[in-house]
Amino acid sequence: MVTAIYIAGRGRVGAALVRHFGRQAVPCRVLKRGWEKRPPRRGVLFLAVPDAAVERICREVFPTTPKGLTLVHFAGGLPISRERTHLLHPFASMGPESEFGRLWCLWHGPADGGFERFLNTHHFHVIRRDPIPGPGYHVAAVLAGNFPQYLFLAARDLLRREGFSDDDSKRLLVQLVETSVLGVREGGVGALTGPAARGDRAVMEREIVFLGKTAPRLAVLYRALSELIAQAVGHGKILD
């Protein structure tokens, strides 16, 4: 029996789902606006919508999940636990080129052999977690995924102001990010680099003064992160 697949949402996650099923020649239906008035009652419904919309849909459209329907959402920061409702959170920054077939996702939900077979059949790579992760899970995703994006763009703008071309800025920063992540992945705290890790306070103070004139809020962040890095190197660990 073929499982009906529905996708609510046309953003990055919804588009990635359409590509994922399309590459497998698996039919799926992208729901139009207003679908909540006549929602699906059977099959698998992917809620590729913002967190607030997931909460509203679960509260107003599906106060309980119909027996013939499996709900799948991607809101890693929402502690939803109920029958036939699953979290499938890609631990990745989703973009126009994102492929679910290449990503690891956190799966949380009730034990369900049928849904597990669905994930395996359709080539989703999952790490099962039960009970639902606490707030630290999503905070970790923000720290490792979202904040570096902002800092990358801030660093790019600083290089541009120093006269570097867009191509050269990207080339230098991508190389720096990739080698930095590789270093700490293999070496942990001992692989942290930069003036804070070396204890070079003169360099740090000069750069904080520069940022204070150029981007005052970044100056505050630079000082705070430098202090955290120096403390981590001194103690040999990140969190107390």
C-alpha cells in the first residue's frame, strides 16, 4: 500500500522535502494555503512551517492526531510529545541546495515501527532520541549553526572594508572556518587558536578599541568571547 505524503510549507525545508521525494520518484502533494479547513486524515503530513505555526496547527487543527495520520514537524525547540507526532530535526543549516539524503536528523517521537520503516525506505538518516531532548539541544544548534553564520558575514564585511574583493573574502573565510572546525573536532579545547587562546592581551585590546569605533556591539561580543576562550584554555574545558 502506498503511503500518501503531504507537505505543508513552501520554505527551505518544504522545498528540500519536495526535492528529496522527487529524486526517488515518490509522489508527494504540497498543500495550498487554507489546507487547514480540509486537512488530510490519512498518510504522512510534514509540517514544514515556523514553530509558532506548528504549535497552532497541533492545538487548533489536530488537537489529537487522527489514527490514520502521522504528523512530522521540524521545530527542534518545541517539546511536543504525543501519539503519531514526530520531530524530525535536521541538524544543519537548510539552504537552496540542502539534501535530506545527505543530512543527519534528530528523530523524537513514539515508538512506531511503521514510521521507522517509512524513514528507512525513503532514505532519511536519523539519530533516535527518547525522551525528548531538553533546551540544551536546540541551544547547541543555535551556537554551532546560527551564530557562526552571523559572525562569518560580519568578518566578510570587515574584510571588504579593508579592500578585499568578495571572492577573496569568501576564499579566505571559508578556508579559515573549515580548518578551525577541523582543528577543534580532532583536538578539542587544546586546538583553540587566536589571541585569546595565546593570552595575547595587547592584540585583544587593540582590536576591541578598533571594533568599539567600527561596530560597538561586536566589540562587546569580542571581549566576552575572548574571556570565555581564555577561561576554557586555562581550565581545559568549555562548560563548568
